[in-house]
Amino acid sequence: MVDNIRWDALAEWWPQFLQGAVTTVEITVVAVVCGTLLGLFAGLGRLARHPLVRLVPNLYVTFMRGTPLFVQILLMHYAVMPALFGSNSAIVNGIIALSLNAGAYIAEIVRAGIQSIDPGQREAGRSLGLTQAQTMRHIILPQAFRRMLPPLGNEAIMLLKDSSLCAAIALPEITYYAKAMQGSTYLVWESFLSVALLYLVLTILCERLVRLLERRYGTV
């Protein structure tokens, strides 16, 4: 099979693949950051005592976790964003869809991480004169973050791979250029094996980064 590979075609399309890899990393980083912030607020909301406060984050998490990401991307690009803001930007709409999806899963990570902390930690904070918000910020969240780090890293890796679904809305990431090469040259192996190897390299690098963070901050 190696003898039949069109290396000249790969050399011609390799710059586009690298550009697609840069775009993939960029949208993944933005989606992870936005999804983490959204998941933090949604996770805290799900732990609120008042049922009305819990209602919105519960509905949000249930919908995003109960529907396919692919459908969410299509819905955001072709329905929600054009109707609300007139936006037809594949990058903007793709990032929003990925962020919303990641936020729902991260909300569960946040909720589980906070609930894993001994309730006595809250009582200790209150005995020191801290408010509930101060106790959460200075005592609970720092400890919970260490426990949340491994699943947060897994979510980032999943989001990196799931970003390939944005090729359906013509977002110029790796898979988009693989489909473009296959449609232009009719070379299947060269197109999709290249994209598979690129995702493998990016995933391995992401795993190494997560391990470095785990060693840096430690887990409890």
C-alpha cells in the first residue's frame, strides 16, 4: 500500500492540513475555556438550594447531554444563530456549539467534584467567619479542582476529536480539508489516513499536557 501512496498529492495538500490543525487547536482551546466557565456556573447552579435556581441549569444540561453534538452544531449554524443574530460564520457558530456542549458535561464534573469534598470543610470555613461564597471560592473549589482535573482533561481531548463534526458546516479544520482533498483528487487513503494521524498526534500532545498539569497541581 505504501508504494501506491501519492506522495506528491500529500505534499500539495499538507499546508492545508497544517492550517486545519491550527484551526482545530484554536477552536478547541476557546471552546474548552468557554465551556469550563459555563460549566462552572451551571454546576454551581445545579447545587443551589432553591428549585427555581436549579431549573435552568438542569434543563440546559439535560438537553445538551441528551442530544447529539452533530445535531447541536447543525441547529446552531442553520437555525439558532441566523435567526437570533443573522450569523452565518462557521467558526463562530461552531465554537458556540462546542462550548455549549462542553459546558453541560463540565457542569457534571464540577457538581461531582464539589460534592466529593467533605462537608466538614464548609463548616470549617463558616467557623472562620467566611461567607458561603468565600468558603466556596477559597476552600471548596481549590480542593475540588484537583479532583476535577483528570475528567476535565478527558473532556478537552474528547472536544478536540469532536471538533471534526464542524466540517459539516464548512468550518476549515482538519477534516474539512481531508474531505476537500478526497473530493478533488479521489484519493481516499491519503486524505483520511493523514487526518487520522494528525488527530492522533494532537491527542497525544493533549494527553501529555494534562499529565503535566496533574503532576503540577497534584490530585487528591
